[in-house]
Amino acid sequence: MITKTKNGLVVMTLLGGLSACGETAVSEVNAAKSEEDPKITATHDDAAEKLLDDANALLDKLETMEEGIEEVNGKPNFAAMTDVNEKKATFFDFLRPAVEHENKRVSKERRYLTKLQKLLNAGEPLESEQIAYAKKLGKSYNLDLQGDAVTTEWLAEMLERIDVIPESLVLSQAANESGWGTSRFAIEGNNYFGQWCYRKGCGLVPASRNDDASHEVAVFSSPYLSVHAYFMNVNRNRAYQELRDIRAEQRQAGNTIEGTKLAEGLSRYSERGHAYIDEIQAMIRHNDQYWRQG
């Protein structure tokens, strides 16, 4: 079902699995490739219904955006905005509800696993429903259970993967990768993070793609699904283990999970390596006035 807000923004509510064509294509890529390619699109089919439990609240937030903004393809026409501050505020407010929604989803999943961890530490047996849900989460995050055994080691690894990503980092990367929402891929494909797919016709072909390359830039049914794919990519892709290690260290130390620090683990997100990290960190610091958290 597609729900359209009063200002033209679209949120796709999907039952039975996410169906953005870029995400479907990724399921056809072998497991080794999907773990190693930093730009590959993530899927989360098993948790689709749970993922959108509070979609109505997300719609309410989207509807609070300022009316009267010129739109293109149902989104604010960022290219037409000449006031830099207006453009930044509108861009961040446009994607922020999706980021908040994803962090709520992740936090809910994290609380569930923390509960299981406490039960195991207390020597309490887990119920079959708890094991079944843990198995689904493990599949979603590419960390399958060994049989039906939920172990403390497995939970510790899962809790490294299932954690929040500060809005300052998410929104700065979105702005950087999409040219503040003006890129062809953002406008035509709702792709704000440069996610790739590999089945012919799964997305948009980059004009600068090498002749021997086969990747396309994934197309999503809504901007929200692009944000969701970003979260799953960062939280489970081997390329971002360093970011997850930094985040785990911040948690262990009782510190706030902070965007500029996590950005240090993004060396494989771009071919530019550390220059990309420096740019993202600079964007986070420069736009500090816009962040509501981290």
C-alpha cells in the first residue's frame, strides 16, 4: 500500500517483504560478494512488518514539513532553493523522520536481545518463540544461529551489529552522496546513499560506469527505504566492522555514540578513503546547529 501525505511525500508500507528493485537484486548476489562490497544494498525481508510498525507516526512527522515548497517527483525541489540555510534545513527535515524511525526500530531490536542476554546470564531457559525471533534477526543481520542455540557469544556479536547510528552521520552522508538531494539517483530512484545493485535493470545505470562494470544504482520505492537499506548496510556489512567496533567501544565506555567518531570507520564507503572521512566529519561539525542528537 502506498500512502501519500498532504505535501506529496510517499511512504511505502510493505507486507511480506521489502520490494525495492535494488534490494531484490542484491539477493541474487553470492554471500561473499554481499559481505565485501561496501556499496551493496541491504535487505531485511524477515522483519518487514515489524520494521514499519509505527509507519503512521512516521507519516505524521512527514506531514509537518512546511507546505508550499516546490516539489519534483513528490519530493522537495532542492535544486530550486537558493537560500543555503533553507536548503539544508529542508533536506535534513525531509529525511530526519526516517532516520528517527530506523533508530527506534534498531533500539527495539536491541532491547529484545538484551532481555535474552539477561535471561541466559541468569540461567533461565528461552522460550521457543524467543528462539524463533532471535533466529529471524540473525538471518536479517547475516549472523545465523548454530542450530537453535542462542549463546552469549552470538548475542554479543549481534549487539555489535544492532545499534543506533547518529543522525548527524546519516544525514551528512545522505547530503554528501546525493548532492543535497539534487542527484539524478535521489530524484529518480529515491537513492540518497549511493547503494548499488547487480541484476541488469535493477536500477539506474551511472553515466560514468566503466565498460566492464555491471553495477547499477539501486532504485527504491520511497526515500525511507533508502534510509533503511543504509542502516542495514552499515550495521551488517563486513566493510564497516571498524565503525561497529568504534561504536561498541563508545558503549562499553558509557560515552555518547557520536557521529564524527563513527565516521572514522567509513574508509571503505568511498574510493576516496580518508579524504571522504575528513569531508563527512567536516560536514557534521559545520552543520552542528541542525542536529537534534549525535
